[in-house]
Amino acid sequence: MSLSKAKAAGEPGAEHKNQITEGVIWKQLLLFFFPILFGTFFQQLYNTVDAIVVGQFVGKEALASVGGPTGTIINLLVGFFVGISSGATVIISQYYGAGREDKVFYAVHTSAAFALAAGAFLTVTGLIITPFALTAMGTPDDIMEFAVLYMRIYFLGMIPNLIYNIGSAVLRAVGDSRRPLYFLIACCLSNIVLDLLFVVVLKMGVAGAALATIASQTVSAVLVAAVLTRTREMYRLTISRITLDRRMLHRIIRIGLPAGLQSTMYSVSNVIIQSSVNSLGTDTVAAWTAYGKVDVLFWMTVSAFGIAITTFVGQNYGAGRTERVHRALYTCLAMAAVTTLLLSAALYSAASSILGIFTTDPQVLQIGVGIMHFLVPTYITYVIVEIYSGALRGVGDVWIPMIFTMLGVCVLRVVWVLAAVPLRREMQTIIFSYPLTWTVTSVLLLVYLHLFSRLKRQPA
């Protein structure tokens, strides 16, 4: 059934939009929040499983190698291309909604070609630069061999990784958010089974964890490709027709570039952070890696609120319902703040037990608990950054928030690490850069949104 026919038939899509512009605000926000959170949870879980299995069955050196420096470099390279691919969602949704079958065809096939080309580029680049990048970050010698092996195997799976991300973007663009979630669940479950098989049963160490990850990503890529190639809708993918249309690629990149650049800037600053952490030794790297797997609970929660407010603001702003835009902004901000405070309290009180899932090494646990007790109470300083940025994206205002992120989060964080850490080389000095930069960026966004942006409060 085409989109126009679906709307005419009264299918849920049209009713859902009316509810966003007319329904109870907090209920509609939660209807968006929970599915997004659930999907993000499974997206993160398969990475966390790697850390749990190798931390418990291989050792702290292996734990440090599958997160920490390797995760930072992977996020730097992959995050940029995944960010750019988000432009495909906007382009395809616009053409699909307009019933432009020819444009949808070019957008889908250009996106597929981009996934293949970018995946091949990342594979070759990752295989070549891995040892040099890890050395430049000051990766401890006792985990270098593990880290190089893990990363090189991981980068062999870049093509299926990007195929899944692009394919899911296409499905979400046409209103199908369920099947990407199902594919993530399948990916996660297969990764758990393969991790246990390769690492615990076959004793393959970090190589087994990496193989389990790329195999599970391949499962999700095959599933999403099967859906796209078998559908009868206008977004059907024909393998033999995959090609790059320059004009369409330009449109996708123009919209997705801010997201790609923002991801890169976060990753660059995290590379600097990771280099400083690496200088403190393997125990600290392992503790930081374990904390990162716990920290993701906060990030996937607050980012789900950010995506929800983007959708809500976009539809209400387009409908001219500016009073609902402002009410939704403050409602979402309050909900995200309360959720953050509750989550922070839970993580703080259970820090030792949670970190014990990843490692039993007493020194690593001691360092990890110290990190959690320092950072978890400061999560609240980031909430405004995510919610305000999400609201601004809803009205198409993406460049100024990106610039503020670059200055407030990335540049200031790097300056702090380079200037302050040499004076007092300890973990608390390094991680203080997080609440410092979150607070500064929050102030910048507060001033911009309320005084200069399209969302500045206007008289009713």
C-alpha cells in the first residue's frame, strides 16, 4: 500500500501525527521515548556483552583492549559516516511523503552505494592505521597486541555495519520503526551466543569477541537488505541498480554533514581524553572501559529524549502550534531531568556491584567506583545540551548548535586536558573536563535558544 493510500485508509500514521499536534504532551513524548530507548538499548548491548565476556573470562588486559582506546578510534571513524547517513532519512522521507517514486529510487540506491563505498574505505583505512593510531594514543604495551587484533578484525565488518545503518535509515524514513528494532534484537542475541561460543568455549580471546561482533552485524545487514530487496513499495532496492547519483549524494551529505561533524568532534575530544587515561596504566584503562559500558545507560536515555523532542517540535512547529512547542520543550526537559536524577542516584549507590559485572580485579574496581562517584552526580549538567539541541534540530537549526558543541564541549575539553592535566596528572583532573564542558555548552544553548533562535519565546 502506498503512503497516500495508507493515509486515505486511515492507517495509524496520520492519526499519530494528529495526536502529536493535539494530544496530551507528556503522553506523546513518552510514546516516542520508550521505543527509541528500547532500540538504543539493544544497539548498545551487543558491545557491552563483548566487555563482560572478555573481562570475566580473559582478563583485565583484554577488557581494556575491547573498549577504551579501540572504542574511541572506532567511534571516530565510523561515527562520521553514520552521522552523514542520517541525511538519507530526511531526503527519503520527504520524497516518499510527496510520492516522488523516481526520487525515492535514486535516494535509496545512492544511499546503498554510499554504504558500500564508505564501508570499503573504512575497512582499508582501519586495517592500515590501527597500530599507528593506538601508538599515538599512548596505549599501554601490555594491551597493545590485544587492541590491534580486536580492531583489525572489527574493521573487516564495516560494510555490513554501514549497510545496516543505511537500511534502517531508509525504513525509518518511510515510517517503519519496528523492523529495525527487530533486527537489533536479532543482532544482540546472536552476538551473545557467538561471544559465549568463541570466547568461553573455543577460547579465542579478543579475536573471538571481535568475530562475534562482525558476525552479528552481518546478520542485521542481511535482514535489512532482505526487507529492502523484497518489498513492493517504491523504496525497493534492486542490487543491479545500485549506483551513486552525484546530485542525490550531495543532498544527503549537505543534510547529514552537521551530524557527522558533531560526532567526529566528540570523538576527537574523546581521543585526547583516552590518551590521557592511557598514560595512567592498564588498571585505569580497564576501569575507564568498564565505566564506559555503564555510562551508556545515561547516554541512551537522554538521547532518546532528544530524538523524541526533535520529532515533537518538528511537527508542531510545522503546524504553527508554537505554544505546544514551548510547552513540549519544558515538559521534555523536566522529564529528562527527573529521569537523570533517578538514574544517577541508582548508579551511584550500586557502583561497585555494577562494575563487578565486568571485572573482579580489586584495583580496577576501586578506580572504577571512584570514576562513577565523581561523574554520575554531574550527569544533570548535560541534560540541557541534549534537549535544547534536539528541539533546535526539530526546526532545522543544526549549524549553530554544532558550533556551540564544537566550542563548548570539544575545544574547551581539549584545552582543559592539554593545560590542566600535566599540572596534576590524575583521573579526577581528566574527567572534570566533562561537567565543565557540559555546563558551558548548556549556558551557550540557553542564551541562543531564548534570545536568538527560531524557538525564542514569543507572546501568545
